[in-house]
Amino acid sequence: MTSYIVLLGPPGVGKGTQAEILSAKTHLPHISTGELFRENMKNDTKLGREAKAFMDGGELVPDSLTIAMVEGRLARPDCRSGAILDGFPRTPVQAEALGQMLARASQGIDLVSFISAAPGVLVERAGGRWTCVAQGHIYHQKYNAPKASGKCDVDGSDLVQRADDSAETVRKRIEVYLEQTAPLVEYYRAAGKLVEIDGTQPIDLVTKALLAALGAKG
Ligand code: AP5
């Protein structure tokens, strides 16, 4: 059975954390558009240079660049059985494009999981986040601390803070989310795909709710 799962929600709510866990449990690839852009920036590609100014300012990267990048990633063989999409789609144009991409492959979205939390929670989570340089594994200094300070538990690489996690940029990202991404909640609710999950719960309880939603979808 194929499964395309979208994790929708504001910045810092825990989409990447849950996508990593779900990917390990389901063996579906975790596709994070933010991580793909950061990889391109690290490798100084043309796409990375184009995306940088938008990301640094907390704005969305233009739809055309984002959609082309995701289309390329979904065309790879590891996505034949499905994928966990973290941070995509983020605009109505991206949502339409995703629907069309999957329809061309006779597929569709199985579940959209909307994880929510209040802005104060999001700023605290992003402010305390540490990410590994090698593969983007995610930690939090208080809620999900690494075993050895400053080192990734999985691959031992250094942990760094993201350039766009200052309180000011996170607030800007929340504004952008409310304007451009929040409308997708109603879009997917109307399509009968949406499940709402309380993102203020501890990490393991959010996972439990997600797995229950996936199980219910069958
Ligand atoms: P992206 O990297 O996707 O950032 P985001 O959506 O803003 O989400 P975050 O990665 O900040 O948070 P998250 O929800 O994944 O939370 P996490 O699990 O890390 O995008 C960055 C930028 O790229 C965008 O601003 C934009 O410029 C560009 N971009 C990306 N996608 C795009 C698109 N589709 N279109 C256009 N532009 C795009 O958790 C956060 C912290 O909280 C961690 O420290 C974690 O350990 C902790 N935590 C997680 N869950 C819990 C919990 N339940 N309890 C306590 N702590 C928790």
C-alpha cells in the first residue's frame, strides 16, 4: 500500500521531529523542503543561493522553485511507496501542484496531519532547537536533549542552531504561516483528509496520536 502523508503546522511545532520518527517506523522517506533548501545552501548550488534571502528573512521561497524541487525529489525511486512530506505544501498553489503530481502517478494524499500550538510555544521550541550538521537530526536543549552536549546521538556530528531561529525571524515565519499556509487547513478539511493533533503534548504523545490517525486511515 502506498502512503503519502503531509505534516502541516506552524514553524517549530514539531513537524520535523515527528517526520523523523514516522519515517523510522514506516520506512517511508522523510521529505523536508526546509532541509532540502538548507542542503542546497550548504552546497552553494544555484537553488541554494536563490532560496537564501527568502529563508533568512523568514519568507517563503517562491512556489515555482519549491514545486520544481519537490517534483524532482518525488520522482526518485524511494518515493514509489509513498513519502512523509514535512513543510510542503505551504501555499494553495503548492497544494494544487502536489495533487496534480500525485494524480499523474495515479496516487493521492492519504492523510494531512495538522499539528498546532500557540505562538509562545513555537518561539520557545525554535529558540532551543539544535540540529545536526550531517543529517539534520533535531534536538531541543530542554525537551529532547542529546546524550552528549553539542553532538548528535545518531551520527556524532556537531549540533548547530539555525540562522532563522532568532525570536524575531520565528515571529515573522509565524506571520507568513498565518497568511499563506493556514488556509490549507480548511482546504484539506474540505477534502476529508485532515486530522488535527494537539502539538503542545510531549513528543511521544504527539507520535501516538499520529500513529492512531494513520491506523484509522487504514
Ligand atoms: P522549515 O525548515 O520547513 O521550517 P518550519 O516549517 O518553519 O518548521 P521548523 O523546521 O521550524 O519546525 P518543525 O515544525 O519541523 O519543528 P521541529 O520538529 O524542528 O522551513 C524553513 C524555511 O524554508 C521557510 O521559512 C521557508 O523560507 C523555506 N521553505 C520551506 N518549505 C517551503 C515551502 N514549502 N515553500 C516555500 N518555502 C519553504 O521542532 C522544533 C523544536 O521543538 C525542536 O527543538 C524539537 O526538539 C522540539 N520539539 C518538537 N516537538 C516537541 C514537543 N512535542 N514537545 C517539546 N518540544 C518539541
